[in-house]
Amino acid sequence: MPRLTEYKDMSPRAKAVVEGIAAGRGIDPAEINNVWKALARHPGVMEQFAAEMKEAFAPGKLDPLTKELVYLAVSIANQCDYCIASHGTMARKKGMTDEIQEEFMKVVLAAQKGNKMAVAYRVPVDKAFEET
């Protein structure tokens, strides 16, 4: 089991990252998710990941629920229990209903199966799908 560092025991660099995340979420820094507690031992990695997440989830052409669903789909494909739990929760907070979840899972599972079949049968890419 990885060692988790509580906010009160974090280095100043790690605390700064947590404080930024907590401010954006409107939570107490001591209530930060375990992933940040695990990364706190490596502030450079923590800073880089926090910056990447901030950029990925910043307002843009994709709405917040779509961004969570993309992250959730990748987490399912990568079999990351932690990310499935956390981004599944975030997707619900951003509007994922049971009906959306059912449709989403049908797409994810069909994609996984389709990907595996294309790989197993070594299907070449059609010329119409190649970038020009």
C-alpha cells in the first residue's frame, strides 16, 4: 500500500498544489483526494499532473460532462479502479443519469470489443480513414 501524506504533513510545494485544487473545488485542503496524498511525496510530478488536469478540464469546446465521460472511458479501458470511482462520481455530479450511464457503458463496451476484434483479425485501415 502506498504511503499517503496528509495535508498537514506535506511539503510547502505539495501544500501549494493542494491549496490550489481545494480552492477550485471549494473544499478544505485537508479533505483532498487520496491521489494527491499519494503524489505529495513527489511534488514535481504532483505539480505537473495538477497543471495537466487543470488544462484538460478548463472550459472549452467540450462540456464538463463530456470531459468526465472521456476520462471515465479511458479509466475503464485502463482498468484503473481509483479513476473509475473518482471520475464516475464527478460525472454524476456533472449530470450523468442512470440512463446516460447505461448508454455510455454500451458504447465503451462495444468500443473495447471492436478494438480487440480489429487487433485480433489484424484489420488494415481503410484508405478512406487515413489522414490526408
